[in-house]
Amino acid sequence: MLDRRNFIRISSFTSLLGITKATAGAGIPATKPIVISTWDFGKAANAEAWKILNAGGKVVDAVEAGVKIPEADESNQSVGYGGLPDRDGRVTLDACIMDGANLACGSVACLEHIVHPISVAKLVMQTTPHVMLVGDGALQFALANGFTKTNLLTPKSEKDWKEWLKKAEYKPVINIEKQFTGDKNNHDTIGMIAIDATGNIGGACTTSGLAYKMHGRVGDSPIIGAGLYADSEVGAATSTGMGEEVIRTCGSHTVVELMRQGYSPEQACKKAVERIIKRNPERAKTLQVGFLALNKKGEFGAYAIHKGFNYAVKSNKEEKIYESKYALNS
């Protein structure tokens, strides 16, 4: 028969077991500094960010420099210059950046003619009292701060758009970016999150959005709490895939708050994915969403609705592409 002292001891032990189970991760070793980003093309972006992180630089400078690589890569038809246009043939870009130390953040949406929207978003964060500028206002701000106008519609993307116009079908498909060019490295949004040598956490997210979208459509990528969230007390998360579903669940903020409760990065991503699936199981069969997370210890993980999501990691221990776990068999 248990006396009161033994009962308390056993109860404490079983409670500890419960906490251990909730916080157990994928076994990914912790390290700092570290940078991780969505998709395998994030490897080149990580390498650029690492130059700043490894030299003791600030995390927001590192993630800005990192995502500028795919923004300027015309072969990547889903981020920045060369991105596939909306159904009117206009390339509109979305981006945001966040400093987890003080929750400072900046964002631009539906921005045209500017190669590096992430740098405009950073200026919004650093020099204005606002968080987000959009459309003509964002362009006006960029031009006033020394950015120059560029035609973002490359011959390749213009050709693909004109081919699309023949049928003008608009039906988002899982991992559709692969189908546009046949390039396995051509996915959507790049989201990047990192920890610098001081332990500060930050992130950046940038995209040209869904190909052939309605003009003016804005997805999750530039929305703080949806496509990106960073809090140095806990960690950071970013997303990729169908932005509307991420917005509906405040996806990246949800992942960070789950990590605050004690879940590992992978478990937190999994919980957020399961929430999207539960909301509409039939709808989930036809769309992709993936989350990527990093906690303050330097542990990381990811989870997606369907197979196909991968992510890149760079630290002083490794430079590697990981395949994300997923919930549904397509």
C-alpha cells in the first residue's frame, strides 16, 4: 500500500516521464550558430548566410544575405527575379524578416519591379514605425531608399505564362513547382531561420507567390505569424506550400508556441500540420504545407502534409539536406 511520500515520489516520476515524451525530438544534435532553410536550393542560401554567422555577425543580416541568393536567381521561378507571374503577367513579390530578440519585424507584399524585396522589408523594420507596406506604397518606399526598378519577368517565365494562357487552368497542385520546369530544385517560398553566435534567433521569408494567382493575391510568406515567426526566448518557424491554409492557422506562430509548451521542433511542426488536416481532411489530400522549426538550443525539425518537402542545414558540424517526415501518403 502506498503511503503519501511514496505516492508523491511516483507521481513526480511519471510526470517527468510525460515531459520527457513531449520534448523528445528527432534526435537532431543541438549546435550554434546554425542556419536552416526550406528546400534543397536553400543550400546555396545557407552558405551565404553562414559567412556572416561564422564571422560573429547578426542573425538578421545573415538571413537577409542568405535569401537574396534565390531572389536574384532567374532559374528559380518561384522567388524574386524570374518568378512566375500572376494571371495578368505581372510578377509580384512578398517578403518578411524578423528579429527574435525584440520581436522587430518588417514586411512587403505585392511589390513589383524590385529584385530584393527582403532588403526592402528589412528597411521597413529598421526605419519606419510600421510592419508592412504593400503594392504601390511599398514600391514608392523602395525607390525613395535607393532601390532601382527592374523588369522581373524573364523571357523564360513570360513564355511559360503565355503557354498557361492557352488553357488558363488554375488548380493548385501538390509540389506543382516541379511541373513548371521539370527542375527538381524549383520549389516555392524560401524560408530561412537561424541562430547567431550570441544566441539570438531570426528569420526571413521571400517568394513570388503562387504562379498565375489573381493579381493582388498575398499568401502567408510576408505575414508575421503565418509564414514566419521568431522569438529568441523559444525559437523560430517558417512555412512553405499553400499559404491560405497557413494563414488560417497562424501556422508559424502556432509552431513556436507549441515549442514554448515543450514540444520539440519536429513535434511542433507535426502538430501544426495535423491541425490543418483536421480542419478539412479532404482538402488536405490535394495541397501541400510544410513547416520548419528551430529552437533556442539549436535543435531543428520539420513536418509536411505530403511527401516531397526537404530542407537544408548548415552549421559548424554539418551541411546537409534532410527529407521531411509527412502525414499523408499521396
